[in-house]
Amino acid sequence: MSLSPTLHHDDILVVFDGPRRLLWSSPAPGTYAPAALWPDPVQVADVLDHLGAGGNVLVLLDQEDITIPLYADEAASIPPELRRSLTVTTDGVLTEVHLTALDWLPEHFRQRGLRFLRYTEQLLARRHDLLLPPLLVEAPGSEPANLRFARLRTPRPFDESHIGALGDWLFAGATATSKDPLPALEVSP
């Protein structure tokens, strides 16, 4: 039911810090149940060892407060030891599991990732998704250089409320400023 929270390619380890961290099992055909939370202490050590050995780590962020909706039967099947490590809320119909972004990283790396995440939130609030690339990546320069944070985003719906801002940017000669460094990619045939 769920995709792996990590991918490896050569010396690059990609970590998906979001809903993929909730690992699922299939106790019976056609049924799924939360089974574990990535990472456990051994998996954290593996990521940090990879980083310390010079391997590249790309952490793809989702949002700061991650909410995973569950059906009642899925929530009822959360093992007690997993339930103790999660924040779970319910309104009686829908149950939600709440995770905190980057809570598995050492604090100095976590704070760096959260600064990037908050910056992208501000950027998305200022500029319509249609004018941004699908991958926002932390600028190089932070140490260690082999740890980078990025955010894959899905565009918001394009509706009438966005036409004014889009038109102003496209037709009024608007240009990117130092506060808004990621303009849309403009190409010519």
C-alpha cells in the first residue's frame, strides 16, 4: 500500500520525509494496517553513517506537520507499540496520524531542514505554483554539502482567483527580486 521512505542510487540516498514514513503491512489479502514508523534507531544510524562516509543524502520534504488520514479499521489495527510512538486523533469517523517533519534527524540538521521548509512555505504563499518549478531545492552552501533538502510540490488548482497575479507577472514586466528568486522557466522555440 505504501511506497518505501527511501531510495538508493549509487551514492545518493533519497529520504521521503512525509506520509511514506508510516509503513504498512497486509495482514490479509486486500487489507492494510499501519505496522511501523520509519526510521528506527538502526535506520537513523545508517543514514548518518552514509552521510558521514561522504555519501549524498537528499531529504524530500512534505510539510512541517504531516497528517495521514486512516479509516477506522486501519486505525484500530495500529499495534500498541506503534500507537505509543504516534500522535493519533479522531473525530469518531476519521482518524489521523500526525508526524513531525525531520524529527529523526540530529537537531542541527533538523533546524536547517525546517528553515528551508518554512522558506518554501513563504515562497509558495507569494508566487503561484504555475510560476515555480516542480522541485524546490535548498541552495548549495550549507555544511555538510552532501546533505540537501528539497520539496516536491503539486500545483494548486488554476482558477479565476489566480489570473490577476499570473497576468501581472507575465504581462506587466514583473521580474524576480532577491526575495523571490525562482521565476518560471521561460523558453522560446
